[in-house]
Amino acid sequence: MQEIIIAIISSSIIGVIIGLLGAGGSILIMPMLVYVLKIPANEAVTYSLGIVGITSFISMLQSRHDNSFHSRSFFSFGLPALSMTLFIRSMIMPNIPNSFTFGNHELFVDKISMTILALLMLAASSRMIMSISVQLHNKSSQIPLVISGILIGMLTGITGIGAGFLIVPSLVLLSGMTMRQAIFSSMILISCNTLPSFAIDVVTTSYMHFDTFFILLISSLLGSFFGIRYSNHINQDNLKKIFGIVIALIAFLILYKELS
């Protein structure tokens, strides 16, 4: 009972962050699922895909009235990301064993996955603490966007995170979007990237506990409503820096647990 209460509170906070920043909150879902609810990492990915995707989609609908969407960037960035995520979830991950031997050591896939997630969290924290001040937008080439989409699709498929902390700066740097446009677009891209893979997992697996999933989803959605409502009244730069520090601390705790 105590674990589910902690998970509900955590999901609400994650929803608030998604509503406020359009990125970053989803990266905390996997640690909460794995370490609080004790769900195996490979199964927790499915929960994460659904919670992140639905929360991002609802948040996008709430904030669409004062934002614009760049369709060209969606096709250059979103479609490669979606294709790679679907490929990883449907063709690669089901065929990976739970563990394998490397020399005299047995390596567990769940531990590798959580270690990769922790390293991504450290990357996310650095991006949130440091401001983006340079644009690399080049109208003549969409190749950097396509490459970024493929890489982010791979990360989403393997770790279950929405990768908004990478999508937002990528769109600002490579497509010429403003930060506000990039945040709104990231919600669309995250939902388009995660929901199809979530649907595939639900159909092809039998480990989902939908009562737990819907409790966490509702908590996340309620948090996102609050975050969107007050997003214009909070200094987002300061919030990103504080949240970046929190993510870094959690990442170090994960690395300590998995590598010790």
C-alpha cells in the first residue's frame, strides 16, 4: 500500500513536469516503476510508454490553442523516430534474452537498461541546467533532423522514455523553432512515438496489470492539468535547473545501485 501511494505521488509530479515543460518528467517514470513498484525493467517499459504517450497527448490538446505546429519537422523528425521505436519494440526487444555471458561475467539486460537510463538522465540534467543559446538551423538540409529522430526512436524503444529532454533542444537547434513551439511539438511527437509501441506491447504481452496502470495514468494526467494551468506563472528556467539537479541525483543513485 505504501508503495502505490508513493507511486501515485510520483506520477502526479511527473505529470506536472510534463505539463510545465513538455519534457523531462517522463524520464522519472522508469525509476519509479522499477524501484518503487518492483516491476521488472523490461515490463516497466510498456507502462512507461503508455503513461508518457497518453499524458503528452492530453497535454497537447490542452495547450493547442496558443501554439503552432511545424508539419515539415514532424515528417523529418517524427516519422523516423516512430519507425525506429516500432522496429525496436516489435523486432529487437522480444528476441533479446534476459541475460548473457560476457567472458566470466553474467550480464543482465535489466541492469544494462537501467544503467543506460541513468546515463541519459545525466545528459538530461545537463541540458536542463545549461541554457540553449545557439541555433544550428539549416533550411537546406533535413538530414540532421532525420538522424536525430532515428536515434531518439532507438532510445524510446529500448528505455521506454519519451525523450522530450532530447526532442525539445533538437527542434530548437535543428529546425529553427522557438522554445515554446518546440515544447508543444515535443508533446505531439512523444505521443505519436510512444502510443503505437504501447499498443503493440499490450496486444503481444500478458504481463500488464491494468488497475495499476490506470491509477498511475490518472495521477499523471491530473498533474499535467495543474502543470499546464500554471505554466505561464512559473519561471521555467529556474524550474528546469532545479529539476535538472534532482534528475542528476536520482541518476547517481541508480548507477550506485546497479553497478555496486
